[in-house]
Amino acid sequence: MNDRVAAGAGRLTDKTAIVTGASRGLGLATAELFVEEGASVGLVAPASDHFDAVAERLGQMGPVLKLEVDVRNSAQCRAAVEAVTKEWGRLDILFNNAGISFVARIDELTDEQWYLAFETNVAGQFWFAREAAKVMIAQRAGAIVNMASELAFQGQIGHATQSGTKGASLAATRSLAADLAPFGVRVNAVCPGRIDTDNIANEYEMTPDPEAKRRADERAILMRRFGHPREVAHAVLFLAGDESSYTTGAALPVDGGTINTEPVGSHDRLSGWDEAPS
């Protein structure tokens, strides 16, 4: 067991959380960090052997509850929240992370892909936020962190589903923050840019020259590199924990400077970026 968890010294000691999309990528990185920081965590993901292995590993670090859920199903989302509150008596944090994306030009997207993206990324977040809000309103405390994206602010070729769904998520975050502030419940969004995950690797495999495409994308980021899942997890930890107690309705970029700066390129020599940093 992690020494910090064993010592009860974490920033989330005595708190209970739900992480959706917890079996891979940013959800897994955040669930792991939450457990390390002392939280009891409900792990939400579709059934799979991989999810079984993840839950077993995290269960060796601290208290977890494995919840096999299709986030497109509101009844399953409600049952997951009820299971967590029954197990631990309360719900302090929801990280609404589960999502899906399709990389395709708009004329190539199918009806099924469009609806699947919105059912997962928008409806799924709403179902969980609604059920968590019921518990948190009664507690007069809680924090919800929704997964948005840099694509909530920017349009990129082939990412209509991601921009559309994450824009909706960001708009909903602001409205939910207004709804829930009178009850001591905070709602914020985290907006990652390019992060090294399996999804990014799979996206590049669809291109003629994955390495060249990756290098070009890295050069377009102010910090000249992709982020790491753990860097996003720490941003979620901040928004979920007491250190952000006066923050609600916010969108926190974790994107190497992409959203709030002009693209790197034409001014490389003037800015000292002739070579990418190691």
C-alpha cells in the first residue's frame, strides 16, 4: 500500500469520489491519484477484463468500488451513485470523465457516430451530475468536475463531435455551477489539450506518417510537448479538493498554452524556440 495513503495524509482523506471512464487514460490517472490522496473511489467503466485488472490494482492501494456502467443509460448512472452512497454514506466528488470521440470530416460522420458522441459525452455527464447533485444538495457540500477539452474553444479539422460535445459540456458546467452554488456545491471543468494517451496514439495511427504528424502537432503547442495524464489528474484534484473552495463555473486549461496563446511557428526565432526543448 502507498505509504501516504496508509498514513492518512492525503488531501482527500475521508472523502468519497466517483470517477467515470476510470479504466483508462485520464480517468485512470485521476482515480489512481484520488486513491493515493486518501479518497474512497467508485470506479465507473464498461465491463471488461481490463477494468477488472484496474479495479484489483487500485483496490490494493485503498478502498474502491467497481461499478460496471454504460453512462448512456440514466438508470445505470443513478444506480452507481446510489451504490457509492450506500457503501460510504456520502458523495463528495464527481469526476465526470467518460467520453468518446470520432475523427472524421463532417461529411464522413454517420448518424450513429454523432448520436453516440452526444449520448456519451453530454447525456452521460448530465445523468451523473444530476444524480450526484441530489446527494450533494442534501449534504450542502460537494464538487463536480466535468471533462471538457481545448476543443470546446477551438475548431480542428475532423473533430466536430469533440468540439460539439465538449462545447456543450462547458456551457452546462456554467449553468450547473449557478444552480448548485446556493447549496455549497461547486461545478468546474478541466480542459485538456494534447495528452499522451492511447486515444492520441490511435488517432495518429490513422495518418500516413504518424511520427511526422505528432512532431508537427508538438511544434504547434507553446510548450512544445504533449501533456501527461498525471498532469491533468492534478488539475482535477485541485478542482475537486478544498484548495479550490472559492472556484466554481471555471474552465481550467491543461494544454501547454494552446487555448490562450497564438500558435507557435512564425515567431520561433524571435522567441528563442529554434529547437524544441528536451
